[in-house]
Amino acid sequence: MRVCFISFEFPPNIFGGAGTYAETLVKGLRHRGVDVFVISRGNQHDQRQKTFRVPSSNSLYWRRLFFIEPAMSLFHKLDSRFRFDLVHFNEPHVILEKLKLPTVCTLHSTQINEIKLKLACEGTLRTKVDMRDLVLKSSVGSIFDVLTAHAVDKIICPSPDLAALIKSYCFVDGNRIAVVPNGIDLELFSRKNCEDPDPCLRQHGLEKDDYVLFVGRLGVLKGVQYAIEAFRGISKEHPNTKLAIVGKGDYESHLKNLARGMRNVVFLGHVNSTKVKKILYENSLLVVVPSLYEALPMVVLEAMACSKAVIASNVGGIPVLVKHGRNGFFAKPGDYKSIENFIRTLLEDANLRKNMGSFGRELVEKEFTVDKMVSKTLRVYESLVQSH
């Protein structure tokens, strides 16, 4: 089978979970013998790797709109030469033409749900940037969601919860949605680091087992503000334990202001290296995911693959991954006291952390491998190609 995979995010341009998904899925498909051609943002083709780039603006809000026109132009050129069997879009794009090929799109979230959450949750509209995001990013993204959902033959999403939201908000027949949980490259996260992790940790003022880890985009719905508030209480009893925050985003300046004067909150910025990210996971005490919504977050899978207990909000698809009391704890969304209490419980019980980490690793090995994700994706591909 010959597939064209179109994604704004693809290595080395990865900004979040959608880019990690793109990298992992393409690698897994190729390993299974699928002939995958990638079209992504950039300036230089790599024909040996069948990765083709189109120069495109990375401007806020409009980047996918600017990307899709040159991407589709390149797609038609490649299709006339290589004759694809199917095209797979990663994330919503404005697809205004009806393609003759079977079409699939993976939706990792829905902006309509983000609008609802931002309006419902106290403190999410504090600044002009917050208001601008609501008016432009969320509303434009919502239009993209609906247009994409009706332009493709099949929608892939990672969790039943998100499937229900897409069906409701995008007015889509549920039969056109396939739930394919994200998978993790266990070989990558099982491989032992050959280098001493200490220099990496020291660079950020960290030591083994002296920090709680957050990894993700610094946006208001990721809930980092609640983890910071939780650490005001934690620092009184555990003054040497830090909160290490990995990521960048439009909420970063607000979060840094919130953490001003808190010596136990460390901002590491964006970490693009999987090797470095793995070191940070492996040497952390536990991982916190205080989001107000998540579909099926890669950060939880990565934490589980590294045998780490997870404290996460009981929202979206997270209950598919986290089993309360087994591999982590559910904190009430937006409740920093709940996060604080569970962090304290795990900090004070090393055996509990170890047992939860072991259970999480077993669960990800059983249910959330790349091989399972690829197999389910291929079933979607094959059903479309056969019926087209």
C-alpha cells in the first residue's frame, strides 16, 4: 500500500503530541512494509526518506491554512508520479476539494470543546492573549474541525470520549469515526542510556529523585497553574523537592509570574531531544498531568513507559490510561489541593511509587504499543481502499 501522510508537524518540527504521533505512526507503518510518503513544513526534501517539505509560515492561528495550499499542490504532483492508494491528514486542515482517493484524518482534539472549557472555567481568560486565543485560535480551529470532519472518508481519534465530542460538535455520523489509541515506542523508552544523566540534570539545577515532572505545551487548559499552586504547600514539608516544567507556550509568562519567588519551581523550556526527555522522566519522582482536558496524552504514555506514577485530572481519555490507585491518582480538575494531597502521598511512600510505576509499565506493554496502533490504523486503511 502506498500512503501519502500530510502533517504540519513532523521531525524535526515537533511542537507537541500531534508531532510525536506523526513520527511514531509513520515509523511503525514503514516497519510493517507500508510505502509512506510524508508532506510536511520545511525547506528541504529528503527523497531517500520520502519526506517532502513545503515552505510555509508558522504564524499564530493561521499556520495550517497557509500550509495546506502548497501541501496539496505538492500532493497532486507526487500522486501523478507515484499513484497513492490513500491520503492521511494529521490534524484538521481546510480541505476544500474532494479527492478521488480514500481520505483519513486524525483529530487529536476539538477546538469547539476548548471554547466551552475556556468559557466555563474560572481564571482562563485573564489577559488580552487569552481573549485573542478564544476569538481567533479557538473559533478558526473550530471551523477547521468541522470542515475537515466532513471532507474526509474516515476520522481517527485516540479515545472514545473524543469520538463522542467529534460526533456531537462536528455533526458526524459515529460510523465514520474510528477510535485508535495512541501507541508508544517501547523500544525507545526501554533502551538504556549510555551516558551519565547527571550533566543533563545539573544543567537545569536538578538531581535524581528531587523533582516532580510536568511535560507539555504551556497553555491555560494544560493546568500547570494548579501544579504550581500545589507546590506552595508541598514546599513547606518538602523544601528540597522541585517542580520541573518542560515546555513552551502562550501561557508561559503568566505561569512564570505565578511562580515568582518560588525557588522550587524550575522552567526548562522546550525539550526536543527524546534522549533528554527520557532522562528527565527516568530520574523524576513522579509525573503530573493537571489538564482541564486531554484526549489520550502522549505524556502519560511516556511516563508509564518509564515506570513512573502519574497524578492526572480525571478528564477526557485519561481514565483509559490511568487506573486510580494502581498506576497513579486522579486529581479533581482545577483543584490544586487535590493535586497537592496526592503529590504528598507519593513523595512519602517510595514503595507505592515503585509499584504504581511497575503497573503502568505493564499496562502500556499490554495495551498501548506502536504495533497495536499501527494494526488498527491499517485496518482503517484497508477497509477504505477495498470499499473505494
